[in-house]
Amino acid sequence: MKFIISRTSELRSDVPPCDGARKESYKYIDRRTVKSLADARKAKWGAEFFARGENHREEKSGDCGIARDLGPRDYWVIEFETLEELLAFQDKHGDLVLGRPLFDLVNGPEREIEIYDGYRE
């Protein structure tokens, strides 16, 4: 399984967060709570929304009504074939935070691992 990988001490770094990490580029999805594309065109920020990105669309999902694809943006990724590999990675690097990326990625990993090597709360 492929994960976005980062390190608490260097959340946005050009330095690989660990051995085996590699950069991959993905577009990400910007979702808004506006009900329709017509309503977005009337909003103060509407012109900017339509000026950037691609695949502007209505998307009925939870609180979201519209979306667009932005990017691409580079992410560090790492893959594990087995649970044992992931656990060995934890043994080597210490505490891990498992979650979902801040933005949904177009055809990208659906989970993220943060190597928790510093305080951030």
C-alpha cells in the first residue's frame, strides 16, 4: 500500500523524510461548500475559482457542492507490501500518525503517515 509520508519536524521539506521515500506528483481536489457552479460564479471568490485549475464540477458529497482539480504538487511517498514491513518501519522510526491527506489526491494515495518526531499540538 502506498502512503504520503512526512516528518513532524519537517512537514514541508525538500529533504526525504526517510529512506525509501520518493517524490511523486499528484493533482489535488479543492472542494467548496457552495451548492452549485452557478452560485460559485456569483461569489466574490468565483472568478479566482474558475481562473485556476481544471475539471470544475458539481459534486454532491457531504457538505461539498463543487470541486476542481489543482496542481500538480509534489509529495513524498513510501510503499509497504505487508503489515510486517509497516511495523518494522515503526520500530525504526518511532511513533507514527496515520491519517488521510489534507486534500484528496487525483489517483493518489488515500492515506498518510507522519513520523511523529516532534511536538506540534
